[in-house]
Amino acid sequence: MGDPTGPATAPDAIASAKNSLRADIRSARARRSEADRLRDAEALAQRALQRYGTAAVVAAYASYGTEPGTKQLRASFRSTGVLVLLPVVRRDQLAWVVDDGADLQRGGERGMPEPAGASLGTGAGALIAAHCTVLLLPALAAGLDGVRLGQGGGFYDRLLTELAAYPRGPLRVAVVHDDELRPAGAVPAEPHDLEALVDEVLTPSTSAAAHQA
């Protein structure tokens, strides 16, 4: 029988490294000034529109807390005729609702801001049926190898794994602050993370292709 007080196994070490990085980034985000948040949100909206503004349908998300702001980004897309979809948590899946610009309500299963409209369906299949070509994903960090560090809920990991079955699925784009874009190999990854890689990383100053291994 193994010694329970012995060294952590490799999976445990990776999970611990992810949690440590999450804590560091959350702390750094909390220290950002309101002026910095507004500036970054404006720059993020401009960058997103330049890079993805020709898409007909974009799946985004409503930022909350210290996440990079997406309210202006979503408004910019809608102003140019892009159909924007927002996620709603339904048990262990994400359902998709049209973002019509109306005020969002805090609620649902995780207290996140959500639209009040009717669901178009759940999971990857709903995005494919809606002809979505760009999927913007919340993240705490993302590497140039496509590894994304999420909040730990697993909703987007499952969605990305589902999307792997669709060769013509949407472009998968992690959204982070400039300093949260990391070199290849810098974001710790468990096996399930390697099945949920992103294609690009969007920051207020750049959109970088992720060169997946």
C-alpha cells in the first residue's frame, strides 16, 4: 500500500499548479483599476470587431466580476448586424440564447448574468445548427499552444470536447488580458485540457493564433 503522505502524483501536481495560477491571476485582476478595465474593454471591442466582424453568428459571453469586459464587444457586433449568442447554464451544459441587447438578469444555476430569451438548444449541436463561426470563451489564461485555463467549472471544457466532433465547427477563441497570454507550455494542462484546445487567443492588443501540437 502506498504512503498517503508521499509526494503528489503527477496529476495532483498539475491540478495544484492550475489552482495556484488561477489564484495568482484572480488576484492580479482584482488589482486592476476601473480606468484600466474600461480602457481594456474598449480596446477588446475594437480588436474583436476587426478580427471577427465579418462573422454572421458569434457566440460570446457576458463578462462579470473581474473578467475582461465584453459588454462593448457584444454591442459592437450587434451594431454591425452580427447575431450574438450568449450562454445560459442548464445543469451541466450550456444553452444558447440570442443577445438582443436587453438588460441581463443575475440568476440561473451559478449566479451569472443571463439573457431572458428562449433557448436555441444546448451544447455544441446548437452552435452548429445556428451556423456559429466564432466562439469567444472566457479564460483566466491561455497559451500559444492552445491550452486554456478556465475557472474550473468544466462547462467550456465539455463544450470544446463536443465541438471536436465537428470538423467545420466555430473558431474557438479564448479571451484574456494582455498579460494572461502565455508562451507555449506555460499553462499547466491535464489530459482533458489537451482535448479542449483553442484556436486563437484574443486580448485588448492582439489576436494570436494558437499553434497546437
